[in-house]
Amino acid sequence: MKERSTQLFNPGFIGLIIAQFFGAMNDNILKVILTFMVINGAWSGDLGPGGQGIVSICFTVPFMILSGLAGQIADRYSKQRVTLWVKIAEIPIALLAGIGFYTQDLTVTLVALTALTCQSSFFGPAKYGMIPELVVDRHLSRANGAINMMTNVAVIVGTLVAGVASDHYAPDGVATGIRWLPGALLVGTAILGLFASFLIPPLDRGDKNLKVKLNPFSTYITAIREMAQTRLLMVMMAWGYFYMLAGLALFIVPEYTEVLQINHTEASVLMGVLGVAIGLGCAAAGILSGDQIRPRLTFYGAIGLVVFFFLLAAIPPSMPDTKPLLRVALSNVSLLILLAGFSAGFYIVPLQALLQKLSPDDERGQFLGTANAVSFAFMTIAGVMYPLMRPGFGDAPQKIFYLCSVLMLVGAAFFTWRLRGTGILVSREQSLEKGSDATTAETN
């Protein structure tokens, strides 16, 4: 492996952050515009009640199927080279989505969303597997906090842009506005992401003797078996479980267009607040972790999610009588979403750092690809659950947060019990920089 910079914000890591920023931004522009269009926009009712769950399934299933193959590719080739390939592929996919919006063809647009997710699934293992190659071990928590913070800033920007674009594309719920606008935004963002990827320096090629298996499930089975020898399996499951609850929450938030009687632009403010909060939580978790990985922060984050999910369901939504956008930002919904999102940042950063740290160097891409597949499997479960449960909540979809709170409480209790003592194991791992092996430290 090439010598890593002792500086956290070295040119290579900065290049990765920027490339990731535009990738996450593009994913959210497309997904959020589509979500608004099927809730109460140009394609309202075409996918039935809770149709945003179907949009989510198109977004998550490719990650489930392809992450294993993507992990092998990341282990076989230079992760920097893989990043260039996927960023080039993003441009024609964005163009296809633009065609779907321009011709008002829901099927074409859903195909484009699925294709964009396929492209992103190959970026995930390369992106997260690249971090330990760009920064030294003692910066892993900070690096994950930084990249998660910037990813959520990208989500915020993409969501806000999507909200405004939705109102200009389909004013009054009909696609009679600027039909070329979504496509122009998507293609432009994809081009910026490609330029950013050139900032990442060449990295060592992976295992040239690795035989890539086209059946991704064989990779998952092998990786899960190896993970089961240590607590890494429970770390992965705790990480994935969070995404099921996050998926449910992300289906509920756009429905505040109906609950609060607000437009798409105003609803995007709520989604932007969620992104800001998660980003701040990730950054704070990274700072508090310092040179170590602190799994205890995950427990604190889980408790915060239990409390604030419950309050989102229990407290009647209200807004002050003031200017549009500002009234949404000052609503009690916005405050509770802010606190829930901040808690989510505390939950995910230690788990993500543990996944990177405890994965063997020569199989890190496959392990992270498997973890990606599991997390998106949980999101797919959320996508299936939401259309089934949504009709039962009538005009009060925010009450689904009660279920989110209960599920988080159960999950927090279970994973805290199964991961007890992990903090001691991480302390032992500090000897890695003196030549120890993470897996050996854990099994000992």
C-alpha cells in the first residue's frame, strides 16, 4: 500500500469528499423529485397510496443485488480507477432521467433511477474502502464523520434543489412547467462529480489474483460466514437495521406536504433540516471519538432516536404564522426532526468506522459491499412495509413514527446486549499501528 498521509484533509481525501458530494446530491435530486411527483405531483396516484415506497424499492434493490459484485471489483482493481468508471457512467444515466422527465414518462424515469442506483452501488465499496488507504488509522472516526457530514450536506442541497425543481416542473401538480429542468440539473451535477474524481490520486491495485464471481450472493455468504466468527456480523446488522428505520422516516417526511398543507419547496426544507442534523451529528461523533472508535456513541444515538421518533408522532404538528419557508423551519416538526437527525449521526459513525477497521485489508471491499447490501435490504423491507401500512394511518402519516420509536427501542436493547464489550476490543486495536491484526485482537 502507498504511504498514507498523516493529515486528515489531504488532497486525496478532499477529492473523495467532493466526488461523493456530487454523487449523493444527484441521487437525491432524482429520488426526491420522483417522490414528490408520485405523492401529489405529475404522477400522483399512479403508484397508489404510499407509492414512494415503490420508488424506494427501485432505489434499493440494485444495491442488494450488486453490492457483492461491487465489493469484489473494489478489491480486484484500484479503488480510484473504479471511481472514475462509475462517474463516467453517471452522465448518460442522468441524461436518460432527463428524457423521462421531459417526455413525462414515469417508466423511463424509474428505469433511470434504477440505473443510477446500479452505478452508485459500485461506488459504495470503493468509496468506503478507499478511506483507510487515504488516511491513517487514528483518523478513521474523524474521516467517517467528515464524509458523512458532507454527504448529508449534499443530501440537503439535492433535496432543496429537488423541491424547487419540482414546483417549477409541475406547478399545481401538473407537468406544465419547465420540463427540461430536472434533466439539466442531473447532467450538470454528474459532470461536476466526474471532474471531482480526478482529484483522487492513483491508488494501489487490489488483489490481481482475485477471481471475480458473478454471483453476488456467494460473496455475501462467504463474507457473512467470516464476519460471524467475530462481532463484525452484529456491527453490520446494527448498521443495516438503522437504514430500515431511516427509510420509514424518509417516506413520512415528504408527506408533510399534506399534513401541514405546504408545497414541495417548503417540504424540502424539512428534508434539508434532517440532512443538516445528520451531518452535524456525524461531525460531532467524529470529533468526540478523537483518535479512537467509541461504540458507546451508537447507544446514545439510539436512545435519542427512540425519544424523538416518539415525540414526532405524539406532538401535533404546528407552524408559526410567518413567511413561507421560515414558518416550516421554525415549526415543531422541524425541531424534532433536527434532534432525531443529530441522534442518527451519533448512531452510524462508530459502526461505520468499526466495519472499516475490523475488515481484513484484502477483503475490505467485499465486507463493505456485503454491509451495503444488508443495509439496502433493510431499506427494501421499509419500502415494502410502507405501502402496506400507509392506508391504515389515513390523514395522519406522522403517527407511523410511533412504530419507528418502538422498533428503535427493541433494536437498541438487542444490539447493545450483543455488542457489549466492543469498546474494550477497540481499545486493544490501537496496537494495530504497531503491527497487530484487527481480527486477532477481536477474537482474543
